[in-house]
Amino acid sequence: MAIVPDPEQFVRFATTPDDGPVAMLNLIKFQDRAEYASYGVAVLAMVAKQGGRLLWHGEPTQTLIGDADWDYVALVEYPSRAAFIDMVTAPEYDEIHQHRESGIDYTTLIACRPLPTP
């Protein structure tokens, strides 16, 4: 399973109209939790520099529907798709990404846009 987007997925994300905040839903199965923790500390500082923030994170305790097997879930908000792209293409991100690659067995990353509250 992939832990980075393929070029087509990245281009589709980058060319989607950037009309405001985007929340990235991270579903993660660990290979090495300590290695991912090193990435997490460093990347949260980068998220903050981009004007983003960690909205929520936690450990799944029970699957009620489906057959997913995740160790960690995080929802991270960025002010725009461009802010996310700026972060993940920065040389500083390249330096820490090795910890993400070593720490994750498999993952799903879903870009979400806010909807108005009814």
C-alpha cells in the first residue's frame, strides 16, 4: 500500500480550486510508532508555520462498521490547499519525511472541505 500520493493524485489535489480551508483526515497503521512520533513533533511545527492546526487526534478503540484496522487518526486543518502544498514541498519537510516513511505501514489521507452548519 502507498504512503505517499501518486503523481496523478497530487496533481488532482493541487489543481482543485483553492477556495479556503482544507482539513486532512489522516488514518494510519503504524510500523514504528516511535519513528512516526519523531515526524509528528516536527511536522506540527511546520503546520503551525503555514497557519494550520491540529483539530483532533486519537486512537481508534473499536470499529463499529467496516473492517478498518487503524492505530491513529488525526484531523489537521490548513488555511488552503496551497499552504499544504507549500509545506510538503519544502526542503525542511524532506528532512523529516523519512520518519513518516519509517513509521507508517499503511495510511489513507483524505482532503476534506468544510460545509456550512445547517
